Amino acid sequence: MLPTIEWKGDAVVMIDQRKLPASEVYVSCRTAAEVARAIRTMVIRGAPAIGVAAAMGIALGMRKSRATGTKQFVTEFQKICDLMAGTRPTAVNLFWAIDRMKRACAAAAQAGGSVAELRQRLEAEALRIHDEDVASCRAMGAHGATLVPDAATILTHCNAGALATAGYGTALGVIRAAVEQGKRVAVLADETRPFLQGARLTAWELVKDGIDTTVITDNMAGAMMRQGSVDLVVVGADRIAANGDVANKIGTYTVAVLAKEHRIPFYVAAPISTVDLDTPDGSRIPIEERAAREVTHIGAARLAPDGARVRNPAFDVTPASYVTAIVTERGIARPPYIESLAALVGIRQPAAS
Ligand code: MRU
């Protein structure tokens, strides 16, 4: 698997997800502003990957900072954190990663660290966030694979794969783990209008791994379920509220309603960094509205006439009552989520070395 994002010391390098699958092009970001632009313009996307990119962008910005004293260093650091926080509003992993960087900086500053020590601490924290994400995906995969029967056809929406994380994936991590256990699995990948993460990215990843993949347009999912062609659904998440409501790519709610109607299990796979206990329910989750052009055009080709109004909410909220279970790296949460999620979040983790 090609790496989604890499720390190169003087640059952060990411595969340009806007260009896949037609071309495998890498973008080299040399400043924090370039990383922020890459997040905003979806060179890199997917909740955990956005968090990793922001952390690396902050570390990069502070590596390039000319600050000589800690006071000036911390002022510049705050500005870069604000820049990253303004890139995309829905995925809570972004804010979670920025918080981790803030705590790392504060701890080093409190300990009387020099500017060089603060830089080093931030770099180490960004790399730790990256590595922990891969480990989380692997653990999530192991838990989630227990929910996948042999010879299952799994429907997924958007891309919650290696490209959306530091590697391996959340929803696609569950699928990969099931395949690694020797289960026969076929995947139905919703194309995921308007950005086409399913057709372009999920299908690209899975085909590369030799996993049986069929791309369908979003409006085919209901008919497939009615025909008995779907055994389970597994999707990722951008933010999970304390009550288990799930924000994910626009169209996820439609899939969840269809799954319930057809008595098909609907699973969400996400790391604990996606669980936001400070947000009581889905109505409080900010939903990003993106540019009209993503809807009116495919590439350079215009589909809709000039003058038509356009809506482009990038995410929707699936109420907890539609979610069969939430797979995390710490185990599987079942309803009532207000209790099961709080219990998983509260599990004490070994202290970082
Ligand atoms: O707009 P995107 O492509 O960043 O949206 C991505 C999704 O909605 C994913 O399903 C979600 O981030 C989970 S990724 C493991």
C-alpha cells in the first residue's frame, strides 16, 4: 500500500487524492500554510488522515519558525493551530490532534524546554499520532472482523480506508482483517457523489489489494439490499456524539435507513479519537457545506445549468437508533451508546513513553 502521508523533516508529503485513480501524484508541502491548503482542498481527506496532516503541519510550521525565544515560539504555534483548526469543521479528529499538539507544547514549555526541545517534542508527538493511528486501525480491524461472516457481501460508503487514515483504514480495515483471516468477502462500494470517494478511492485501494470489489452508484444500494445482495454495511465516521449519533459522508444516513428497513446490520468503525463526548447528540455536529462546483461539475464538465441553486452539505448525521454497533480499537460498543461509548473512552491507556 502506498503511504497516505509521510513526514520528511523539511516537508510533509501526501498522495494527491484528488487525482486518484487516474494518476498517482505526490504533493510536497513545505510550510504549514501549504498543509492547511492541502486539507481544505482535499489533497488529503478522511477524518483520521486530516488529524495526522494537521499535527504534521504544525510540527513542520514550528520547525521552520525563526522564533528564538519560547514566548515568540508559543505565539507562532497558537497561530498555526488556529490555521489548522479553520480548515474543515466536521471531523473531530482534526481538533483532537491539534489538542494533543497543544498539550505536548505546553508540557515542554512548562518543563522549561528550549525552542529546539519544543520543536523536537512537537515532531515526536506528530509522529506518535501517525503511528498510533495505524495501530488503532489494525486493532479495530481485529475487533470488527469478528462481525463479518464468511462469504459476506459488505456495502461501504465513501472511503474509510488506508487513504483516509495513516494506513490500513477503519471500515476498510475491518474488511482487510476479515480477508486476512481467510474469510471470503465481496465489497459493494457506493460511488459517493459528489466527490466520488467510493468509486475513485475505495475501489482503487481494494482492487490493489485483490479484494472482490463492485462499484455501484449511490441510488442502487436499496435495490441491492432488497435483492438480498448485501449482508452487512460498514462505514467510517467523522464525529460520533456521546449518544452514538454518527456524522459521516453525505449519503450515509440514506444507507442506514435502507439497512434498517431490510434488517441488515449497519456497523460504524472509527477510532476513539472520533468519539466526541463533549457533543451530546448529532444535532450539535457542525456540517461542512462545500463549493457548488463539486455538484455542478464532474472534472471540467458542467452537469447542471448555470442559474440553478445548489446544496452541497458534505456530511449527514445517522441517528444512533440506526447503528447496530460501533467498532473501535478498544472494543465494540453496542446500544445504549451513552454508556458503552463513555466506558470505552474511559479505558485508561498505557502512558506514552
Ligand atoms: O470529505 P471526506 O472525504 O474527508 O469525508 C470522509 C468520510 O466521510 C469518511 O467516511 C470518514 O472520514 C471516515 S475515514 C476513516
